[in-house]
Amino acid sequence: MTALRRPAPESDTHRIARLMRSAGEMMAPERLAAIQPSRVSASRALLSQAIRDRWQIQCKRFEIDQKGNGVAEYRIDIGAWRFSFPVYSFEPSPHGRTGRIIGRAWDMMGALVEGDMSRADFETTRAELPKLYEGRATAGTLIWCRSNRSGRFFESARQALASGRQPDVAELAQTCYLMRNTGLDGNGTFGTKTFLAFEKDHPLRWSLAAQMLCAYMMRVFAQDLLQHLVRLGSPQAPDMAKDLRRFLGVGNGSALGLMLFVNNHPRLIERWLFIREEAIARAKAVLPDDSGSEIAKLLALVDKAITFRSQDRAAYENFTRSDVLAEELQTIRRAVADLLQRWQAGNRFEAEPFAELAASLEGRVHAEAMETLHSLLIELVPDEADALVGGLVIDEELTGRPEMPVHRLRDLVRNDYAWAFNLKLEVPAGERYVWYKSVTAEEPRRGLATEVGHDVVNLGLDLPRLVVALDRDLSAVDPNLSTARFLFAHPQHRAIVTRVQALAGTSLHSPHADIMSGSFTPAHITRLLNVGIHGIDKTRDFLDRNLRGVLFHGAPLPEDIASGNADALWFYPAEPSL
């Protein structure tokens, strides 16, 4: 029997803490950008919940003409809860059609609403949705959403089916979607229900669950719309093959706004990174059974990831190509296979086998390959990971402590933000960047301060300079002075003091970076949100700031989920052979 040498007894809590990585190891932007989708990513977590609870998704109404104009309505039953998903479909038009917030024409608009939707609310939502900022959601509305077809690939698939054949897999695999999400708005926006108002037993209470359900429903509607339009013109046309339907997800594009999201939602960022690290640590602590079945499962998952990367047709500009990562994953595969052989041979281990595996590979393989391994390890503790996701109910309010003495506040600054004091913050004026809102696009932009102008409002959180300036002023006053009295004399520090005090004791909330520096790459943080937190695959970068990828790539269909036959390990799909 294989044995594990333990120098001394330790509690589970201590073991998990020991196996977790430090903020210094994780919070560099390059490392955050390497994080890969996992079971605790929002889209995958939603599907884990749906599969476990066998959600029922049914189309109640589909009244759309051959041009694409009309309405549809879906019902979603989640245990005792019911939700409605009304859809307003439009003929694609080039006028006002854009993925940006300034768009005024979309191919599809929809909403996620609690309960059965009345006819009056259905019509009110139809009228209000196109207004966006001037619109007002009906009671019980959780999310407003909109999306556009991928014109070339949608039409190609439509023509193929209409002619009696399946669409070309190689062509569709270039994007892996028929429609692309262009907006998901909730949490009070446009009068939607705020997340903190969700009841304690609400199935979509954890962060991002409602948005991800909307994204999944976009995918459902896109496939239903395609089949409907095909049948209107060719009643005898075949259905799209189920394997191809599973392969296709929903597209997603993101830009610089996600950097500001990270700045403004430190509690969410910290909590998500923490539960991912805890899930990885719990997986590293697993002691395989005598046959090594857990190691064998990991080996099969690595093989799946290798196939996925080897078949990836996406073109990457600045991020690592998938063929390179496939080779890196081969190195990981050899290490996992060796671990399985040693375990089955009864070798003795100085540390937990999976922890030893990870430690032996750190620094030997590309960071994205390493984070792929970490994500796959989480699949060894699925129940624990799912329970951790359920705790993602976040109160984002930051509250200061005016009674705190200055010496304690300075200790927090020096300890929690030690990284900021190690950055080179003296940047020539001509090389300093600012973050601002574009007047024409109504979206965040980043540019040189000398080019943008001095009257622009800087939307970026200049965290390292703020804490360094705060520390400088704290060092000049009585250490026993209260925070309240310090702020009375230095009101410019109020916001950063509140942030430091409210986030005390946590370390994963802020990237260790100077986002005003020319050396900072915004796409690194966009990628953390898109890939790690949202669970988007095949993220391609444009201009080091915009990302496009695919959600629910390989996800089960509604009928799979309802029947209880859905594959829980649906991610990293292989291209279907039709």
C-alpha cells in the first residue's frame, strides 16, 4: 500500500491553508491572465447546478417570421422557482448594429424575469428594452440582455441545413457560436432587482448566476431560431446534429470596462480568487484510493485538454497559441502518468501526491498550462467546489473605521500593500496614462495623459500611488491619532482609507500593478474576468485590450439537463465528427 509520510498531525484547516498559494504568487497581472476556466467559473458553476437539479427549460411561444422579426418566450423551472425568458427578435440590419453600449439595433433582446410573465409585462418589456438607459424594467426582472447573430456563420449553417446537409464543422469551429452576447445588465440597472434583494433560497443568488443563465438562454434561442428559419423555407430539412449543437456556445466580447469592474468590485474579485485557491488546495489534499482512480481521472482530463488545444482553430495575437499549450500539456501528462505508476507501485510520498505533482511542474511549464492543471484538479473535489460557489453572495459596500488609530492604519498599508512600495512609480509625464470615458463610444478608454488632455476625469484607480501618498502623510502625524481626526486634516485620503480598512485581512482583491504605466497590459485583467471568472474559452485578443471568446462551449442542451443524462465533464469539447 502506498504511504504518505507526515511529520506531525495537522488539522484539515491548517492543511488547506498550507496548500494555498500566497497573494505574491498570484496577483501579478500576467499570472492572473493565465487562470483558466474551472468548475468555479460562473458559466461552469451554473451548468453544474443545472445538471445536479435537472432544470426544466421549455419554449412556450415562438412567433418569428422568415426575416427574423417576432417574439418567443421560454419558461425555466428550477425546483420550486419559475423564471420567464421573453425574446424579441429582429431582422439583422447594419444600421445602428454594434456590440457597444451605443448600439441602437440588435438581432435579439431578452430579459430574465421571476415567475410567469403577464401579457402586459411582456409588452411593457418589449417597449422598454430598446430604450436602455431611458428604459425601466418591470417588477421581478433580474437581467436585460441583447445579442447579435454571427452573420457569416449563422447564414452558412442555415444554408447547409436548408440544402439537406449538416453545417461544415471546420467552418463553425472558427468561432464556435451562432450568436454573440452584446450586453447583460442587472443588479439594479434599468430598475432590475438588486442582487442583495434576492431571497436566501433564490437559486440564482450567487454572483453572476443570473447573467450566466441569460447567456445560456441566448445560446438556446440562437439554435432554436436557426432551426425555425430553416424549416420555414425547407420543411423537410434535417435538425442540426446534437453533437454539433453541444459544440456551439454563445460568443462574448469584452474591452477595457472590465478593468474598472475589477477596481470597483474588490470583494467579488477577492472572494472568487479565494474560493478557487481553496478548491485547488482541497484537491491537492486528496489522498488517492489504492488503485489511484483519482489520478486516472486527472490523466483522462489532461488528455481531454490536449485534444481541445490541438483542435483549436482560433488565431491568437499576443496570448500563447493553443498548439504550444498542447505541447506543454504533454509534459503535464507525462508527470501525471508517472505519478499514477508510482502510486500503484506502492512508492512512499513525502507530501500529498497532487501537491507534489503541482510543485514539481511549477516553473517547468507555461503558466497557462499550469493553471489548466489547477482547474482540472478541482474536478477531483466537485461537491466541495460547488459548495464554495454557493458562498459567492457578496455585499460590495466598503465601510471605514474612523476610530482606528493611525499606527494601526499604517500597519495595514505597509503589510497589505507592500507590493505597491516596490513599484517604480516615478514615471515621466509623457509616459503616464489615464483612463477615461469616450464621448463617442460611451465606453472606457486608456490613453497618454498628454494626448487626452488635463481636463479629463481619470476613471482608473491609481492604487499604488494612493497608498504611497497615504503612507507619507500618515508618517507625519501622531501615531495615536484617530483615523477620523487624520481625515479631518487630510480629506483627500478618505476613499483610499475606507478601502484599506474595509479590505483588511484579505489579500486577493487588487492586481499588483500600476495600471497608469505604459508597461501595463489591460488585456491581462480583462482575461482574468473573461476566462477565469466567467469561464470563456478560446479568448482571442485584439490590440492588447479587447477579447472575444465563447461561453458554454460543449455545454449540454436543455433536454440533456432535464433528462438527467447530461455529461458533467462537458467542457473542452472535441470537434464532432458528422
